[in-house]
Amino acid sequence: MEFLLVVVVKIVIILAFISLGVAYLTYLERKVIGHMQVRLGPMRVGWHGLLQPIADGLKLVIKEDIIPTQSDKLMFILAPVICFLHAFLVYTFIPFDGPKGFWGYGGYISDVNVGLLFIVAIASVGVVGIILGGWASNSKYPLLGSLRSVAQLVSYEVAMGLAIMGPILLAGSLSMVDIVKAQEKMGVWFFVPQIVAFIIYFICGVAETNRAPFDLPEAESELVGGYHTEYSGFRFALYFLAEYANMITVSAIAATVFLGGWLMPFPSILGPYLSFIPGFVWFALKVFFFLFVYLWIRATFPRYRFDQLMAIGWKILLPLAIANLLVTSFIILYLKM
């Protein structure tokens, strides 16, 4: 009974923090990009606009919910729900702290020996919600946006999957907790020996979440908004929440697999002074770093053409990921001989 209660409490805490993080990530994006462009960003709702996400949420909830007359109504309703559920389900397998974290109850909901495989598999389901949303709308712009999304996500998922194989080989496990423990045992974060895989993963992660400069599926200047053009109100909010939750997911996986998860940087130097800081704080700081880079990229780079986007995925990132995997395999094999 105690175990079940602990799991339920963890789920509630994680969902609350992720939901709050998603809401205020929209605020952070508008503020960061605003200051980068010498603007103030949101300022009117609350002190320096801190209540803007709440105002936006209320606006979307009370806005009229429109379902196109000629749409496939059941699929139209289910599509954003699928995107939303898959975006939050992956946090079941992401460790936010070590086995002794959260007052000795473990800083994760579950630790399975194929956790990273589960995360990749669940993340791949999100494309189904995008396809259904574009197709069920019975409109040409959402359909074109969903077709672009299928091509983009499938293309970059291949390179992303091969990129994370390098750290898996080094750790000898698919468990997210074991991958962090392997980095602690080796005394080095995996982004050092796997710097090529790290760069490939992050570029693919930006493309997987439809963020600039890879935001072709919802290019406003070409598709009016892409696969969710016909959505409004709460259903649009679900798509919106899923996109930002996916950004946190990609950042959390990168922080865990490549940056040591909950581990402190330079423990021999910082340990005597910062040992009181819990592991989930270090994890949150690493995730925040990736999210800031997401926003920085959006404020810096223009959108790629679709042919450029596909060429980067298939002609550059995929060969690099295969080469990195082969080199890593040969080095591990040589060291074990």
C-alpha cells in the first residue's frame, strides 16, 4: 500500500511540475526572444507579465470549440488527445533524481531495463496524432502540414535513434538509471566521448519537436498554421501543450543520457561546497540549459526550405550517426580484447 501511495504522489508531483513548466516555458520563450530582439515581451498581466500563461490558458479554455462540418469528428477529437497523452507518458521512465532521492523513495516513477527503448517508442506515437489531426480536418492546409510532419519526423527519428546507440553501448544498458550510474562510474559524462552523437541528437531533437529552424509542418507563412489550422480552444491547447512538453522531454533525455542526469558537475571540486544541493536541482538546471538553447536557436536562425531540411537529415546527420556508431563499437570491442 505504501509503495502504491508513493508512486501516486510521484506521478502527481511530476505532472504538476511538468504542466507548470510547460505553461511558463511559453512565457520564458516570449521573454527571452523579446530581450534578444530588444523588446520587453509580456508585461501587462501580473508583475512583468508573470500571470500571462494563466491568462492565455483561461482564454483557450473559454474560447469557442469549433469542429468543421465535413471533418471526421471522432478522429478530429482523438488526435490532440493522442499527442497530449504520449507527451506526458514518457516521464514515467525519466529519472529526475537518484535511487536515494525524494527522501529515499527514488527520484523516478519506474526503472525498467529497456526504459530508453520505451521512451523512443512512445515518442514515436506522437506523429499519429499529427497525421490524424491533419487528415481528419478535411482541409488542404492541415493535410499538407501533417504530410510534411510525417516525412520530417520519420527522417530525423532514424538519425536520433542511431545517435543514442553510442551512449547505450558505453553504458551497456537501456535503463535510464543505469546510464547515469555508468557515467558516474566512468567519471565522465557521455557528451565528452560521444560529442558527435550529442550534436546529432540535439539537432534531431529540435526537428522532432517541430521547432525553428525545422518548423516546416506549421509554417505560418505557407500553411496558415499547419496540421492544427482547424483546431481552436481547448483542443488547440492540447497540441500546444504537447509541443512544449516534447521540448522538455528531449531536453530531459539529453540531460540524462549525455550530461549525467542528476549528477553534480566536477564533484571533486564542487562537492565540498555544493553537496547540499539535491540531484533533481542539477537535473533541472541541465534541462533548463537545453531549453534556453532551443529559444536561442529560434531567435537566431531562419527556417529551412523543405528540401534543405530533408537533405540535412538523410545526407549529413544519418551518415554521421552511422559512422559514430561504428567507431564507438570498434573502440569498445578493442578495449575488451
